[in-house]
Amino acid sequence: MATRLRAAGAGRSCTVIGGSGFLGQHMVEQLLAKGYSVNVFDIHKRFESDQVTFFLGDLCDKEALLPALRGVAVVFHCASPAPASDNRELFYRVNFTGTKAVIEACREAGVQKLVLTSSASVVFEGTDIKNGSEDLPYAQKPIDYYTETKILQEKEVLSANDPDNNFFTTAIRPHGIFGPRDPQLVPILVQAARSGKMKFIIGDGKNLVDFTYVENVVHGHILAAEKLHKGSALCGKAFHITNDEPIPFWTFMSRILTGLDYDPPKYHIPYWLAYYLALLLSLLLALLRPLVTIKATFTPMRVALAGTFHYYSCERAKRAMGYSPVVSLDEAIARTVQSYPGLRRARA
Ligand SMILES: NC(=O)C1=CN([C@@H]2O[C@H](COP(=O)(O)OP(=O)(O)OC[C@H]3O[C@@H](n4cnc5c(N)ncnc54)[C@H](OP(=O)(O)O)[C@@H]3O)[C@@H](O)[C@H]2O)C=CC1
Ligand SMILES: CC(C)=CCC[C@@H](C)[C@H]1CC[C@H]2C3=C(CC[C@]12C)[C@@]1(C)CCC(=O)C[C@@H]1CC3
């Protein structure tokens, strides 16, 4: 590994924590394409590559992290339990306690830059956000444990910024990441369509939201790593990274569905009715959990995301790191639909 690090140049050596995941794999691919030497640290190894050094382990274990961080200049931390897991203990352990272990390991290993994948949802409380800036306060009442722990995670990383000791941190807040190999947007949408749950538009269908193509998210992370240094505007700050093309939520869903030959939703259900039905269902499933575990398609968080405005300004990223999306929304939707032949509706 030391040879590879030297070959890439010390400044272009990195470790992607969560590199086996959806965003992580795209991150690894683009970093390699840019000539970075890349380590992956993940609890699972989900792909083979002779260009990558894999370190398998739990990011909550600092001793397991250290070998993967020694000699690298940049750490991208994009690991998290899946939002749908809804497991409070797991979220706290990985996103809060685990992130503190990542910070300690970075400091001990002499890593200079830590780029966290946070989430624009850290300011979302289920009510409209229109062109929200990074100055919005953290959600006082996060809708779910995932969001609650992403807030704690971001606070830990940004407060760890320590320029006097050559340790620089920043957080990237994507929103609604989609693209090839996404495990939690298109597959869940198609599953809902296949089970006949995609007949209703929640609300009036005019709520604009941000969906961000995965390659744009990666581009934002790499730009951040390259612009993060002593005295830069990135130190200890968070940045929205979106496609900068807010789109009605149900227009986006319909374009993915029709692109895969499914019928788009056409009836309307009032937002308040959908939200309270989802809340009632979530309470019922919580009561039944000791007996049976049932995953709801329409959780309160998903209904809130489906029925409210939530799009964000990425002006701060444009100014501080020269960010602009590299793939347009139209092109991104086309590529995404094309990448899921197995999810296309089978014609009789
Ligand atoms: N998807 C989206 O729309 C958005 C995602 N984000 C953030 O982007 C990041 C990446 O998300 P995404 O790629 O979708 O998620 P994935 O679940 O696809 O990838 C996360 C990776 O981290 C791994 N991981 C989980 N826990 C641990 C652990 N304790 N130790 C080591 N590795 C672990 C996962 O393994 P395993 O699969 O076994 O759990 C997985 O390989 C996350 O931080 C998420 O919060 C932010 C905004 C939007
Ligand atoms: C209403 C419904 C069942 C829509 C199907 C698609 C949803 C599964 C996605 C639509 C918006 C997505 C989203 C996320 C997960 C998947 C959706 C709810 C996140 C919660 C993933 C993690 C984040 O950090 C924020 C994302 C917001 C958008």
C-alpha cells in the first residue's frame, strides 16, 4: 500500500469510509479516475478492485480504523446505517459514537482532511423549506432517528476542525441522492408501484424538492477535499450539494416510473390525511414490533418528504469551491432509468 500512496503523491491518497455503499462506490470510482490512491474501510466488501486496498471492520472500533488511515491525506466518511433501518441504537452507535471514533482515529493517524457526508435533512422538520441556506438551524424536532443522529454527527465533525494542529473538517449536505446502484430510492419506488401503492399523489403535487445525481454528489466531495486547507472558507462549515434544479416531487417520481414502464400516480390524497395515516401506522407497527417486524412503505418521514417543499441553495458551495453540477437532471434521470433493466415492468 505504501508504494501506491507514494505513486499517487501524498496529497492524493485517501480512505473512503463506507466505500462499499451506493455513494461510496461512485466516490471510489471517481477518485481512482482522478489519480487518487484509494483505501476503502467498510463493514462489508461489496466489490472487487485491484486498484483499491480494502480494510474490513466496524468504524466504531478505532483500532480497526487506524491501519486504513495511516499515511493518507484525506478521509471521506460516507458510512451510515440505512435510513430505513429505523434502529435508534444502531444509528446512535454508528453515526454518533462511531463518528467520534473516526475523528480520533484521523487525529491519531495524522490525517489532515476529513470530509463528512452529512445530509440536507439535518434542518428538515417536516415543514416547507424553499431554497434553504446552510444558516438554517438544525431541526429541533427531527422526524426520525436517522436525522437526529446525522445532526449529532455533523456537529461532531465540524467542531473537530482544528487548523492549529493541521486538522481540517467540512461537511457536504446532499439531498435525495439517486443514480445507478442506488439501493433506497428507485428500488423502493418500483416495489411500491409493483404492489399497487403508487396510485396516489400526496398533496397537490406542486411541492418542489431537490434530487441530486450521485456523480454530482461525488464531484462536490472531491472539490471540497481539494479546496479544504488552512484558512479556507470550508473549514468547519457545511455545504449543500444538489443538482440545483428543484423539481416537483411527484414529477420526478412519475418520470422514473414511466421511464421503467410503470403507470404514474394520478389521484390526489390530502397531505394531512396521508401524514396522519402514516403516523397511525407507525405507532401500530411499533406496538406490534415485539411480535412481528413489518416495514412500512409510507413512513411519516417519507410522507413529509413527498408532500412538502424541501430544496436548498448551493450558492455557498458555488462561491467557496466553484461547485456546479456536472450532470443535468434530465441526463441523470435518463442514465438512472437506463441502469435498472431488471426493475423495468415486464410487459405481458
Ligand atoms: N441516499 C441518500 O439519498 C442520501 C444519503 N446521504 C448520506 O450519504 C452517505 C452514503 O449513503 P448511501 O450510499 O446511500 O448509503 P449506503 O447504505 O449505500 O452506504 C453506506 C455504507 O456504510 C457501511 N456501514 C454502515 N455501518 C458501518 C459501520 N459501522 N462500519 C463500517 N461501515 C459501515 C454500509 O454497510 P451496510 O450496507 O452493511 O450497512 C454501507 O456499505 C450516508 O452517510 C448518508 O447519510 C445524505 C443525503 C441523502
Ligand atoms: C413516498 C414514497 C414511498 C416514495 C418512494 C421513494 C422514497 C423511498 C424516496 C423519496 C425521497 C427519498 C429520500 C431519502 C430516502 C428515500 C426517499 C424517501 C432520504 C431520507 C435518504 C437519506 C437522507 O439523508 C435524506 C433523503 C431524503 C430523500
